[in-house]
Amino acid sequence: SSSLEEKSLSSPKQDLADSLERDEQHNESIKRAQQELKTHQKKKFEYILEGLAVQGHTSLLNEIYTELYITEGGSGGVNNEHEVRQIETASKRQTTQETPILCNDIFKPLPGQEKRIRTVLTKGIAGIGKTVSVQKFILDWAEGKANQDVDFIFTLPFRDLNLKKERAFSLMQLLQHYFPQLEEIKSVEGDEVKVVFIFDGLDECRLPLHFQSNEICCDITESSSVDVLLTNLIKGNLLPSALLWITSRPAAANQIPPECIHQVTEVRGFNDPQKEEYFRKRIRDQKQASRIISHIQSSRSLYIMCHIPVFCWISATVLETMLEKVESGDLPKTLTEMYTHFLLIQTNVKNLKYCGSEETNPKMSASDTEIILKLGQLAFVQLEKGNLIFYEEDLRDSGIDVSEASVYSGVCTEIFKEERGLGQEKVYCFVHLSIQEYLAALFVFHSCVNENINVLRAEESKPHSGRVQLSELHETAVDQALMSKNGHLDLFLRFLLSLSLDSIQPLLGGLLTQIEVWCKVFPKLWTEFRSQSFEKTVQYIKEKIKWESSAERTINLFHCLNELNDNSAVEEIQNSLRSGKLSDKELEPHQCSALAFVLLMSEEVLDEFDLNTYNTSEAGHHRLLPVVRNCRKAILNSCDLSEKSFEILASALQSSNSHLRDLDLSNNNLGDSGVKLLCAGLMSPNCKLQRLG
């Protein structure tokens, strides 16, 4: 009996010893897996493929990384402006009152905050640097420079998760599928294991994200669809101890319930000193860097766009290449010129890399033209659908040979993901949304002048019996852009109009063969035809400005007139402003739109904007309202503001670029809808209002 007694007494000790041994083995496995993962992540992220995935065109991330401006806030509603408009207003923003957040501190509470931050949503427009910030965060962890209390960082881009939407996994299986370094580990649960998940590119998500109807899942070994795993992870049912970082373009950010997000941050891209820092790091010849910086500063539209790191890369690529030539010709001054040169340079890069051709012919060959047009068709079809990433079936639908896709001119990036035993998965996207818009416009313009088809009219898939007038194409494009609620065709329209200009067409000679023939055979006739088309287009846009009710869409129409070199309406207003005669005469609504355009495009933020100083109708006052986005004090008393007016006002208060500090709304009938809209604006973290009267 004594031996039995001894056994029963020794068994808890033995259990404890076994348990400690298991824990030690588990800890050893975790350390091994962590080291392997860090080595893998360091190798994967130490080089950055700037813009396009061409081997040999890599830079060390630590050498060229310029700290981006990340700030708190931005959860108040969805910004439905076209992203280029968001940049235009962002470039004037005062950043002195805001606290920048370094990407490595993304989970640290701000001064005065005591809450635990589990899930961070980082918003930012396309190409602003969200993914590069993620890469830097991972690289600094893998190199032992930051966040060393974290055991594992798992980056799961939505573009990869889309490919798994039909399959069932447990969370542990999904992690082991993407990260074979975890094979020995049974679980990453428990207080002693600190895990960070990074879900990059919510705007690219093609999963349903059924937060309300998906079943609850709390077990990381239980199999479910990827959608169920994702919604439960975000809600905190699954692995509640984990930290989550989600990145998204602004328009898609509202797919996640606000109660699941503990901190919203925004990537602002480069401020003015950072633009210069980028060019000086990117271009080793400092004389050339200085020349490029001064050229970009001389063009307001180019300088504004350099807020986006990807556009800095495009500009550096184009200007560096052009300045290396003995006869560089005129440097591009407009967006369309810059993108056209970029396309030609990438075509030559492709010929050099894949075809071994040393030729740097400024005109495109027949095979280049075919490639560009197929990419243009893909860009156009997917732009209409609102897609920024594409899979193999999307490419096949546009007649692109998937096996040759990586040769497609370097303009289309291809991201290769190799799975164990399953070959390669491929996802495609354009370098930047604006490249997609440019190529879509190029395809539409080519279809009109070379094929005699107006592809903007869905019913027209065959060539016209008569000649398709350029003005007809322009008018259809204007109408479609005006119908868009969020202005997603605004930049496409500006590119399409610019492609008709004399300065662009010689560059696209190999592509626009029909125009070349006309210019040679009927030069006078072609000049007359073009000038008539332009006159018709300009008149059509001016008519639309008179009758268009959306103040935001009207502003873009002035950008369009600007592209066509017709500044008559704007110059009239500028002259009146300079002479001080503006308040003497009654302004028509279209003149108010011109005035709003002038004031919004000004580099200066207005100290005061008093709507009553402008003698105009109610419709005219409505057209002037967007100016509240560019002033510190707005006086709107006794202006009989409508519900539409309060929508514009709420949007201005919610805007991350808002300068508004003082707002006078006295003697206006707000109504229920006006109160609701105003409250939404006032509750936004972006609202900086100090006085409301």
C-alpha cells in the first residue's frame, strides 16, 4: 500500500514536470519558428520594387524609405471625392496641430489615451504608401529594431485571401498554409504569445465580409470559410489577444463596423519637405535632383500630385531619363504629358529587358501598340467596374495572353506568389489608379480615331458608317463623368480631353496611325476638323457648367476647360477679383462655379469667406459652398441653406483637410435632415471647429 501511496503522491509532481517540459518544448518551437519567420520576412522585405516588378529595378527599403505623415483620425464617414481632388485639398492642409504617428508606433496609445488598441484601420488614397509602411513595420521587426515584444507578424493581403474564398481552413491551417515556418506549432493562442495580423488592401477585398450573419467562431483549430475566420478575428471572437492592422483606400473603409476599430489613422503621403527628400534620395546626381525639383515646383498640378509617393517615382523615372538625353526636348508640364512619356519609357524598358533591343525609338512598334491597347481595354473595362486588381480570367477577357503578362511593358505589375506544391498564384494590378485611368482614356481615344468606334456607348461595338466626331466622344464622356456620384471618372475625362491636344499626339505616333495619315495627307482639313471639335467640346462643357446641379462635378468641368487651354471663364472672374468689381454685379450660377474653382485652386487658405458678399441667386450660393473647404472662417448667416448645402458643409467638416475653425449659420432653417448632417460633421474626429454661431 505504501508503494501505491508513493505513486499517487508523485503523480502531480510528474504531471507538473511533464507540463513544464511540454511548455519548454512549445517555447523552443515558438522561438525557432519566430527566427525562421524573421529571416524569411527580412529577405522578402529588405528590397522594395518601386512601382513595377522588374528584377534589377530594386532599391534597399532602408536606404530610400522616407517617413510618411501618418495622423490619427478620419473615421467620420466615407470621402466620396475622387482621390485626385483629395490630394488637391490635402496639399494646402495645415499640419501644425496634428500629431504624426511613426509606423512602428501604430499600436501605441497617443498621449492622454488609456484604452488598449487592438485594431487599427489605416486609410490613404491609392499609391500614398500604405503597403510600404507595412513593409517597413515588418522589416524593422525582423531586423530587431522595433516591436521586439511581438512574437509573430503575419501579413495577409486581401488580394491573396480572395483566392481562398471557396476553401475551408481553420485559422491555424490558414497560417501554416501561408507561413510554413509554423509547421511545428500547434497553436499561437495564449497570453505568452503576442501576435500581430496585418490585412493590407481592404479596398481589394472580394470576400463578402458578412459581419452580421456569419456564425461565431472562437476556436483557432475549427474549420470555416476564410470570410468567417476574418470577420471573427476582426470582431475579437477569434484570438482576442491578437493585434490587427488593416489598411484601406478611403472609399472602402466603411466595410468594417466602427465598433470593431479602436484607432483610425490616415497616411498623408509626402509633405513639401518630404517631396524634396524623396528626390534627393532617389536621384544620386544632386545637380540633376535640384533641376527636377525646380521643374516640378514650377507646375502646380505636378507638384500637388507629388504628394503621392508613386507619382514621385513616375516623375523621377521620366525626368531623369529625359535629362540624360542630349536633346531632351520640352519637359512635361501636365499630367497627361508626364504619363505619356512614362508609357514610352516603360515600353523601351520592356524592349531592352525582354527583347534584348537597344532601340530607343520614340515611336511604338506594332507589337508595343497591341500590348498597350490590350492593357488599355483591361484598364477601361475594370475602371467601369471599379476594380483595381485583376485575376487571370480578367486578363483573358481582354485578350491578354497570361503566359506573356509579365512582359506587358512593365506598366502592369505582376505579383508572383508561390504556394507549396500548388505552383504559382498570380494577381495583377496597375502601378497606380491614375495609370489605369490614363490607359483607359488612351484606349477610348484610339477606338474613336483609329477604329471609328465610340466605346463609351455600350450599344456600339462595331465601327460607325459615318465618321465618329471627337466632340461626340467628348460629350459622351462628360455626360458619364457627371453621372458618377463619387467622381470616379473625373481624371479619366481630363486625360481623354488632353489626348486630343497637339502636344501629345506626336509622342503617340505609332499608336494613333490614323491621325498620322490625316496630318500628312489632309493637314489643313485635319486642323479644321480638330479645331471645330474643340470648339464644340468647349461650348458643351460651358453649357453643362450652367445647368449642372452638383457643385463638385462642376469644379471638375473647369479642370476640363483648363486641359483644353480654355481659361476664358476663369480669367474673367480673376480680372473681376483683381479689380474689386466682383461685388458690384450679379453673378450667374456658372460664374459662381468659376469663382469657386479659382478660390479652391488658390495656394492660400482664405481667412474669411462670407457668402452674403456675393450678389447671386440661391443656385449661385449653392455653387460657391465648396469654398468652405478652403477657409478658416465661413459666414453663411441668412443664406436659406438647403439639404444639399448641409451635405457639402458636413463633407467639409469631416474632411481630413478641413481648415474650418469658425462657422456662422445663424438665421437658417436647418430642419431635421440639416441637423443630422451637421451633427455627423461635428462628431467627426477631423472636425476642427472652435466656434459655431
